[in-house]
Amino acid sequence: MTTTHDPITTFEVGGVGHSVLRKEDDRFVQGAGNYVDDIVLKGMLHMAILRSPVAHARILGIDASEAEAMEGVVAVVTGAMLEGYNLAWMPTLSGDTQAVLATDKVRYQGQEVAAVIATDPYIAKDALAGIFVDYEELEAITTPQQSLATETLIRDEKEGQTDNVAYTWEAGDAAITDAAFAAAHRVVSLESHYPRSHPSPLETCGCVSDVNPITGQVTIYLTSQAPHAHRTLFALVAGLPEEKIRIISPDIGGGFGNKVPIYPGYVVATAASLVLGKPVKWVESRSENIISTGFGRDYHMTGSLALDEDNRITGMRAAILSDQGAFFADAQPSKFKAGLFHICTGSYDFGAAHVTAKGAFTNKAPGGVAYRCSFRVTEASYLIERLADKAAHEIGMDPTEFRELNFIKKEQFPYHSPTGFVYDSGDYHGAMTLAKEMIDYDGWREKQRNQDPDGKLIGIGIASFTEVVGAGPSKDYDIVGLKMFDSAELRIHPTGKAILKLGVKSQGQGHETTFAQIVAEELGIPANDIKVIEGDTDNTPYGLGTYASRSTPVGGAATSMVARKLREKARKLAAHLLEASEDDLEWEVGKFSVKGSPESFVTIQDIAFAAYTNHPEGMEAGLEGVHYYDPPNMTYPFGTYIVVVEIDQDDGTWEVVDMVAVDDCGVRINPMIVEGQITGGLTEGFAKANMQWISFDDNGNCIGSNFMDYLVPTAWETPKFKLGETVTPSPHHPIGAKGVGESATVGSPAAYVNAVVDALWSRGVTNIDMPVLPHRVWGALNGVDAKP
Amino acid sequence: MYPPAFEYWSPKSLDEALSKLQELGHDGRVLAGGQSLIPMMKLRLAAPANLVDINNLTDLAYVRADNGHLAIGALARHADVVDNDHVKTISPTMASAAPWVADPLVRNRGTVAGSIAHCDPEGDWNSVMLAVGASVVATSTSGQRVIPIGDFVVDFFTNSLAEGEMVTEIQIPRPTGSAGGAYLKLERKIGDYATAAVATFLDLATDGTVSNAGIALTAVASKNLKVTEAEQMLIGQTPSPELFAEAAAVAAAACDPESDVRGPAEYKRAVINAYTKRGLAKALAQAQGGAS
Amino acid sequence: MKVTVTINGTAQSADIESRKLLVDFIRTELGMTGTHIGCDTTSCGACTVLLDGTPIKSCTMFAVSADGHEVQTVEGLKNGELHPLQVSFKENHGLQCGFCTPGMMLVGKALLEKNTSPTDDEVRWAISGNLCRCTGYTNIVKSIQAAGAAIEGN
Ligand SMILES: Cc1cc2nc3c(=O)[nH]c(=O)nc-3n(C[C@H](O)[C@H](O)[C@H](O)COP(=O)(O)OP(=O)(O)OC[C@H]3O[C@@H](n4cnc5c(N)ncnc54)[C@H](O)[C@@H]3O)c2cc1C
Ligand code: FES
Ligand code: FES
């Protein structure tokens, strides 16, 4: 088994494999981070948004005169006013249009109806009570099933829309799959709802829009995971010249997909600044964040596996009905309407799969963002890992053995999946073996066999996930037409220090450190001598941003490649300095030396100095470059998680008593940061499995719209994790890294749920949907339908 | 989130506070820890015209063992009763509940008396007080009255204070024999209100029979619910698991929970049943000097 | 209303509206933005400050109520050198986006003043009024314990 990649650099240089301490932390631990809400501009006004109290209603009239008359109120903005600027509607990331401020109807509770601009945020909030909206309530459609059955049209403004279907999509091969099922010895099926959930980074979304009335320069400080794409969208939506738009995404207090879309508030604040000639700040409250901005999941899934008599999987079917809310706003590559859900064949080797997906509009907030997930990989991984566990239980086989029997073998990579992916590398058996060993799997099974049937029930759950991340090769991947490459620009200064500018944008992942380490690895310049700049569209090269675990696979690769470009130029400079031929030079971290005479060398710092002071005739001065990296393939991180739970039969509560997570994300650039991403992700997974969800009543009222009701675990509930690793480098990534920000969120939910179901299997329980709330467990044990 | 405007008063003495409350009458409201009131104001669910801040009345920040009872002053914070020796000896039920009220930071600010005055049926303290037979001292410019907790808790967010009156002290009687108590709370996470909770209290006579018993329930009725019938079943009896099971069944039947996102009514009843049994068993073990 | 609050050792006077929350007073009036806002319901602790040494949520207190009291914010942790908690959060990767970090450190400080060697569970209990969406808490716990050890070592 491989372990951490042995560093080739010293700790002082801090290249790949070193747990270099984070450069960004100095400012954060001193309270000197600079988040959007910390920004104060001269003459800045404050915006508050009036939201719909009902889920579906026609707007008959809006009277804002009382608000307008209040002291300190500068303006009230309505949809009718925005129509005058052609800004009442805006495009979504999935090619639909979304209301900025509602004009005709409101389509979900919390939808933006009007905005107050005032001199003080307290006054702006007060003034909302002075706006009166006349609503004529309509039938609220709260489930996709209801949506497909009803005559009521949610999107009646759309020409040609005759039903509530947002999209349909399929992948794989129906005929081959039908044949596999026809020949099956056994079919295992599961119906499951992956509930609506919200990323809820601790910092909510917001902006400060500053349109200079004289120069026309538009500067927007934005909680943005994708500043470049947002600049382009702003240019397209508002018809503003792109060179005059500058998006600055300062420190971001967590993103998790929530900060990928453009929200109405940003557009209204910018329009208001444009009209008023003053900067306008809008920072949403937590309730606004949860009820109106990008949710994740909400997939109703039906899956089945065909098995042969040797318990080998021969085929898979999956059908999805997705709840899109009122607008189709998934942040995902345009070609794939259900994201990368077709990775649902997971870690298993079989040749037939067919996936169908249909999305329905409902009277709920739009979103469908990749919540700490590479575009619906989370839902896919959950389905296959729940199915695999169910199959093992139905057969009466140990779930780890069932998986080992069906895993794709190490030597089968690159592996062509039946839905069209080419898995780059993997060693699924290795991760499983390590996980079992670390948790003493056999020991726990023994304890489970000997447990007191009236006491706490032990359950053991496994998930062996395969993710697909790093979108992506431009032939297949784009968002609203923008190809999903990413970029890095590297400037090495005469004294050997460097600035690296990136198209991606950290929200806490530690890019300022990790990306400097990649340069350190490639050039031997100490990571601490490299400043990393992101999130300012005027000062960084174009890129698609950070989400879907794409920063390391794409932005990281771009960084390697630009460093290698400069190394080639450095070789020429070294040849000049050493008066040797380029072919006679040897590179070893940080220096070129003459082959065979290692005492004759120049360091990268010497070379940098020469690039500005003593470059050969005919060569361009300087040591700078830029690289746009178009990945040849996606990367496929994987791992095995094993969870042990104990269930209290009286109240249905369950507790994680042991847990091991073995992750393989290829080469780990900064092991400390990687582990931090994993513990964070495992906690997210636990949150979703245990408590975190958004539900709605029959009238479309959102239940779970603040942190008293939308439950986010504290340190007290959060399990304690043991981490393990294997390293199977990506063969196509310049440094073999795969991306890890989301593996644990993707992989762990099924492990937790499998553990609870494992404990209850002998009591006839075969499924409990997430979140596995205590009353649902109790209901399952006692045969009571414990909805919701 | 921003609260609406109000007039602020910050009296430096109890007398000053009482005069101000008297003067403001219906328009005056006490601001204690603010841990219920301020969130409600921020969500614009409350808009009091005047707030009389009692945080400077530091004389009221006590937790004392007085003759015959434990006395909790109006400015004692939740944190002051966590791990407090007087509380542990006089009221094991209270000691058991204290760490599970809200979260550590809210406990540093919110007051026990404020919580009792607030009468949120999901609040924990009123169940504890109902189980242990506490009294509320209400004070106004015209004097003091001692209100039994059962009369103080009227309904959903409603207490029996008169205009101009404020709570100055909570009194918890000392048990007469060897006593035990527990507060078992089902919450979904730290900082969550109870899905259901049970306060239990047992006072044993020297012969081991129950001389006094308390059972009260949280979040399963429109107010914290004292289950007198179940208490009466225990008094005078020799405790046993069977007896506890009967009392628990009565408690489960007495409550009237709503079905909601925390679970259907029958689930909450089942939890009340199980927790009443467990709580009584814990109280008994403690009263008998065993492990709690 | 005129108030005087001692913030990080310096008396600060201002004339403020009674409804101004302490957190807004600190952030906008005093321009100290290390104290954050993460929720509307007193749930997250991003706004944690020490009031006379005790951690409280500054979004759930009126600034006028702080009149005559001492408030410590994250900006007051460093005393010439970084506070041991600031060092240990860096060294143990106790933060990612940094939004919860000021609150976590201040709660940690109050805890360590009572007990420099808290167990894992004692730390988890102490920080259970503070949410973190990034770290999964593991390294926050480690950081606070490590700071305790460092303080003890001194
Ligand atoms: C995140 C969070 C979680 C919580 N979880 C729980 C929980 O699990 N269990 C629980 O029981 N509580 C919980 N609470 C509420 C908390 O316990 C409050 O502290 C308590 O309910 C109110 O006490 P206070 O001192 O903060 O009162 P305030 O908020 O100041 O006042 C509440 C009400 O009582 C009145 N009042 C206060 N003091 C007096 C007095 N002396 N005389 C007359 N009237 C008075 C006020 O006028 C007001 O109407 C939680 C609060 C928060 C923010
Ligand atoms: S902002 Fe104060 S607790 Fe969340
Ligand atoms: S580090 Fe981001 S919320 Fe804690």
C-alpha cells in the first residue's frame, strides 16, 4: 500500500507533501480578514429586500409610498422599475431565466419582490414594513410529483411552456441494460429521497456594488466562488462593457457551492448603485440565505441493480425526479442536465447502465447548486452505495465482501464506465482493506453478533465511493458556454520571489498556501516567497472558479504547467550563465547544474536575477508566464468509509461510536490541509444524514429557515473521526493530485445511513431516508409511518 | 437582522426599576438576559416600546441557600446554576437540567428568572420548577407576593404577573428527606429546544416510601405540564419499576403533543413514557444514595 | 444615548441609538470587523466577544447594556506577540475560512483560564455554542488543547 508521497523538496522550500502552515492564517487569527461585510465605502448606502410571504401568488399591486416617505430611505426598487432597464429577469446557470424582482407572480416563499435603499441598515429593514403588496394567492405546488400531475403552471410567463417539466435527460444504454435485467438472477431496488439541503457557509452572501457615476467603472465586491464568470454574466445581463466591470471577491467565509450563482440581490444592488451614483451594500441575513439562495440536492431517486447467481452486479437502472424549485438554476455544465449523476455506477465493474432524469418546477426556491459536490455526484454516490449495501443484506452477504467481489480491479484502469466516464486510476481493494483494518471491522461484527437485543443496537455501515471531479475537458464541459479550463499566471521577480495569480478562488481551502507549494515543487522557490493572488478580475487571468473540487485538478495543473514553462526559460538562462549547452544541464529542485559537474550550478534565484539583469541577446527579458489548462480528463478520487453507530430503541437517537475514513485523492500537496478538508466533509455528511434539511408544508412555507430550525451540528454532536490514506496518483495530472474538497461530503452520507439500516435490518427495516431523524428511526422500529 | 427602535431605561436599583415599571405600565417590559427577547425583536416578532434593563441590579445576581429553600435571584444567569453546590444539594432536578438549557454562551447571559417569566412551553425551567414545587417572588412598588409556580405559568407565553410587577426571586423548597431528581431532554443538537423533556423529582421518607414526587413535561402541551395524577400515584408508595411504568403511562397519556418536523405525536408520547421511567429511576437511584 | 465601553482595554465613548446591537457597534461604529455575524437567531457564535471576561454573543445584546463594561474582541488577543491560541490555531490548522475563528478563540480563552488541560469532550462542550461549517471541529479542539499546553508550559 502506498502512503504519502515522499517530498522531493526540503521543508523550508515546502513543496508537495509538506504540511506547510497556512499563509492566510495570520490575518484570520487576528481578526484582520477582509470579508464583504467588512467593506465600507464612502457614502455607502444599505439595501434590504422585501420577500414574498407566500409560495405562489399573482402580484396585483405594490404600494411603496409609505416606505419612500420614511426618513433615511433613499429609494425603493420594484420589478416594474427594473423592467425599464431590462433587468427584471436574468439568465440562470442552466439556461433558464429567473426573476430579479417579481413583476407578474411570486413563485416561492422568500422570493425577492422589492428593495429598499437607505442610509442605514436598521432603517432599510424598518422601511420594509412600509411596502404593501397585494397578492392573489394561487395553488402552491410543493412536490415534483404534484407538479407533474397538476394543471397549474408555475412558469406561465414562458412562451410554449405547457407543463411544469424543467428538463429531461438520459445517459447510458437502455437496450443493453434491459437485457441485463432480463437475464438477472436477482434484482435489488431502492426508492429514496435525497432531501433538500442548504450549504449555509457561516458567512452569508452579499455584495458592495460601486458604480462610479463619472467614469462608469463598476466595482463589485462579491461573495463569489467564480469572479471571472460572474464578470462576464454581469456584462451580459446588464449590458455593461466588460472592461469596466471589476469583480473583487475578497476573503470568503465558506462557499460550498452557495456562492456560485448570481443572485437577484447582487443585480438590484448594482442597478441601484448605477442609478443613485453611490455604493450600495447588501448582505443577506441567515434566513434570507437559507430560504432564497442556492439549495443542494432534492432528488427523488429510484435505483435497481441486476445481479447474477454469483452475486456479481450486471446492470443498473436509475431514474431521477428532481425538484428544481421555480427556476431551473442548477450550477452545472450545460451538457449535463442532471450534473454528473451518471457516475452512479460507482466503484463497481459492470457493463450495463441506464439513467433517466426529469426535473419539475415547484413553488420553492431555485438552486440545485453543487453543495460541496461535483454536480450531483453526491446523490449518485449515495444511491449506488445504499444499493450495494441493500444488495449485500438481501443476499445475506457481508457488505464489505459484496463490494470486494464487485470492485473494479486495480489493473482495469483506465476503466471505461458504462455511462461514458474513463476512470483515471484507483485501488478500491486497497482502501477497503485499510479501512477494515483500522476500525477492526471483524471485531465490531463480533460485538454486533453478541449484543443485547433489548439494549442499544449496533450498526456498521460502509461506503466505497468514487467521485468524478476537476471539470473539465473543454470538449464536454462548459458553464453557460464558458469552457471549464482554468488558469495561472506566474511572475518571478529579480530577487527570486514570485507572484502567482489564479482564476480560481479560495473560500477557506488554503489556496494561498497550496498553490505556492506547487510552484515550490516545480521551481524550488520556497513557498513562503510566493504570494498568491486570486479573486480580482482586473488582476488575475480568466478562470471558471472554485467549486466541484476543481481547483487542484484544473487550477493546480495550470500552476504546474506555467511553472514548467518558466523552468524551460530558466534552462536557457542557466545555459547562458553557465556557458553550457541546454542539453548538458540537469534540473534538480531549485537549480540547474552541468551534468557530471554538480559544483557548477546556478540557482533559480540566480536565474531570476539574470532574467532582468543579464539575459542573453535575442531573448525576451523577464521571467513571467501564463497558462490556461484544459484538462485531458476528469480525476476520480475514491475511498472507503466505515461507520459504527449505536441506536437507542426508546427514542430512536443514534450516535457514531467509531468511524474510519480512508481517502485516496492521489498525491496530497499539503497533507494537513487535505485532512482538514476531510474532517470538514465528514461533518457535512453527518449533518445531512443526521439532522440538516429543509422541508416545506403543504402551502409551500419553508420549515427550517434559520439556524434554530435548519440544524447544523456543533462540536458536541459531531463524530470523532479516524483518517487513513492511500495514494494512487492521477496519471494525467502534472503532479498526480485529484482534488479532495468534497470526497467526504460525497462519500459519507451513505455510510452513516447504511450503519443505521444495518442495525435495524434484522427488525425488517430496509430503508430510512435522510435525515435519519430519531423519530424516523423510532417509526421504522415500531412500524409507524413517522413522516415527515 | 435589526431590532425595531424602543426607549431604553437602565435603573441602578430595584426601587428605581420598580418605579419605572409602575410608571410605564403596559408599555414597559423587563430586559433581563435578552436571550429570548432580543432574538424575537430581531425577527420582528416583538416590538416593545420601552425596555427596562435590569442588568445593573447586581444585588439580584445570587444563588443562595436560604432557610427552607434555594433562592435564585432575578439576575442569576443559567451558567450560575450549572455546577453550583447549593443547587446540587437542594435541587438535583435543577442541577440535572442546567447544562442542557440552550448553549454555553446563551447560558452566560440568559437568566433563570427570565426564562421562567417567558413561559415558553418549550423552555426547560418551568418543567423543573413545576416538578420541584417552586414559587415565584413577584415584586412591585406596592410590595411582594409569592406565587406558586403552578399559578404563575398561565399558558403559552403568558404568566400571571400584574402590570408593574417583576420577578425578583425563584424559591425552590428543600426536600424533607433524601431526594433525587433528573431532567431528561430530547434535543436534536446543542442549542435546540426540547422535542420533549421530562423533569422528575422524588423525596423519600425514612422508610423508603415516596413522600413527595414531581413529574412535569416540556414541549408537549401549550404550557409546561405538571402531571399531578402521576405524582399522586407515587406518593406514599414504595418505588418500583412497575410503579414507575404506570406513572410514565399516565404522563404519556396526559400530554398533548403536536405532530411536526420533530415527529408525530405518538412518537413524542413514547419518548415521554420512556424518559419518565428513566427519569424516575435516576431520581430514585440518587435519592437512595446510588449513582445518578 | 451616550455610552462608554472599554474595548480591548481602551475606553470608547459614543452616542448611539438604544437599539444598536453590540456587534454592530463594534463592527460599524468602532470599525473592528474581526467580530462577525453569521445568523439571526443567536445560534452561531460568530459574533462572540468576552464581556467582563465571559463569552457572550454580541448579536444578542444591546450596546447600551455594555455601558461601563469591558469587552474583549479578537483584535485584543495579540499582546505584542500572538496569543498562544492564535499560534496554536495556525499550527494545528484550526481554521479554514476564518469566519468562526475569532469566536472559537475567545471561547477557548475563557475555557483555558479555568482549565489549561481540557479533555476533548470538555473543549467540544465549551465550543458548542459556536458553529463552524468548514473544519468539522477536529482541529479546533486540537488547537485549543495545544494552546492550553503552551500556556501551561510557560
Ligand atoms: C440559541 C438559543 C437557544 C436556547 N435554548 C433554550 C433551551 O434549550 N431551553 C430553554 O429553556 N431556553 C432556551 N433559550 C432561551 C433562554 O433560556 C433565555 O435565556 C430565556 O428564555 C429568557 O431569559 P432571559 O434572561 O434571556 O430573558 P429576556 O430575553 O430578557 O426576557 C424574556 C421575557 O421575560 C421577561 N422577563 C425577563 N426577566 C423578567 C423578570 N425578572 N420579571 C418579569 N419579566 C421578565 C421579559 O420581559 C421578556 O418578555 C435559548 C435561547 C437561545 C438564544
Ligand atoms: S451572529 Fe451572533 S450568534 Fe450568530
Ligand atoms: S473555518 Fe469556516 S466556519 Fe469555521
